[in-house]
Amino acid sequence: KDFRNNVKPNWCPGCGDFSVQAAIQRAAANVGIVPEELAVVSGIGCSGRISGYINSYGFHGIHGRALPIAQGVKMANRDLTVIASGGDGDGFAIGMGHTIHSIRRNIDVTYIVMDNQIYGLTKGQTSPRSEMGFKTKSTPAGSIESALGVMELAISAGAGFVAQSFSSDLKELTSIIEQGINHKGFSLINVFSPCVTFNKINTYDWFKENLTSLSTIEGYDPSNRSQAMNTLMEYNGLVTGLIYQDKEKPSYESLVKGFKEEPLAKQDIALDQGQFDKLLTEFM
Ligand code: SF4
């Protein structure tokens, strides 16, 4: 079984999101799961369509709310591999509160953000990831707000897995997603995924010129939190690879008292009121 379905994506030719779709499909196959063991939950935006393009359980949610839905799916059935996905506007503007609280809650969900530094679906407005001076229809004189340093923010908020990749490097992107899936806890993967239609600044060529792979930095150690922060600041966040991982950070699921061996979704739900109350008590 593979993770392809027969739905043809309606992304613009050349959109970076095609590679993210392919990388998720490859990573899922590489970690040895089958389609009925994967759930992909997405928000709103061009990238949000991805949940319909993968042969798995899919849920196309509402703007900025992929994470609470994904966490609910995982808590109901932790046998599933759960991927949440969306764009930088979705996850780092309206959904930023959920992103931060997913980091501190640490439920085992892999969050893949397709970061194109612009709002694509609404035809090109400045996003939280657009650089200062960036000109769009919403900022014709250039943005006077600075871009959000999301990787630095995630590490300082206590994230246990923070990585970044580029749509043009399918091999690395696939490997990073595999590592995110295998990480026990919340993993944040930011993918530079160019919008070829509306962002004429942050193009494939621009990223190729400006990104540095962490594999080329001698002595880089992803378990070293201070080194991760310093490197992000030194390279203005423009690095790719596994930035930081704390393998010892306990996941939310591992700390819940009374979590039964069998996932909730597989338990008999024909409960009378007394049994329901007892179940609630067990979870409190
Ligand atoms: Fe991709 Fe941009 Fe087209 Fe949306 S508008 S599908 S982000 S290239």
C-alpha cells in the first residue's frame, strides 16, 4: 500500500508544497506504517489542501486550528501517527497560540509548516514570516514589521524537536520528517516552500543562495540548546537540518495518569452514565 491517492493537487506548477506532499508520503512509507495508521490534519491556506492529497485519514480543519484537532486525534487514538500541517500564516499568525501551547504540552504530533513568507491563497499579502521591507498588496510601501524568528521562539518555549528544511531538497526533507515522526513528543518542522506565484523575492534561487545546511557546520550538535540558539541568530534563522532535539523530554501521553494500554478509540464506548463518570474520573 502506498500513500498516493488519485486526487490531483491544484497547486500552481512549481509550488514548493508538491515536495512536502511527496516527502510526507515517502517518510510515512519509510517508517513502516500503512495508510490506515496515518492521520493528516491541516489548516486553511494553499498548503492546507495537503490533507486531501495523501492516502490516509485526513481532516481539513479551520484557519489556525490544525493543532488542537491533531492533538484530539492523537489523544483518542495514540496508535495513529498524526501529522498536522499548514502554512506560515496559518501556524504563526492566527494559530500561534496553539503552536506555543502544543510545544509546552508535548503531545506526540508532527507539525509541518510550509513557510513561503506570504499568504498565497488570498493572493499575496505580508505574513508573520515576511522580512521587513517586503512589498505586497497589503504593504505597498514595504512591511514595517519584522519577521518572526519561529525556530528561536520554539526552542525558547521548550520544544523537544525543532527542524527546518527546504522543498528543493526532497532527500533531506524526507529524512527530517521521518525523524519528526520517530520523535516521542511534539515536533516542529518548518519547511521553506516557495510560492512561485506571489513571492518573487524568496524564490528557489534565493533560498539556494541564502540557506546553510547544519551538516556543513563543524561540530554542530543538535542536543546543545545554546549552540542551536546561537547558530540560529548567527545565520538569521536560515539554516536547514535538525536544529534541536531533546530525546529525554517526556511526552504528554507518557505523563497522563491512568492512560489505558488500549487507545480510547478502540475501547467499547457503549457506556452507561456510571461507567462514563468513572472514565472521566480516571482521566482527571
Ligand atoms: Fe503555491 Fe503560491 Fe500557488 Fe498557493 S499561490 S499554490 S502557495 S505557488
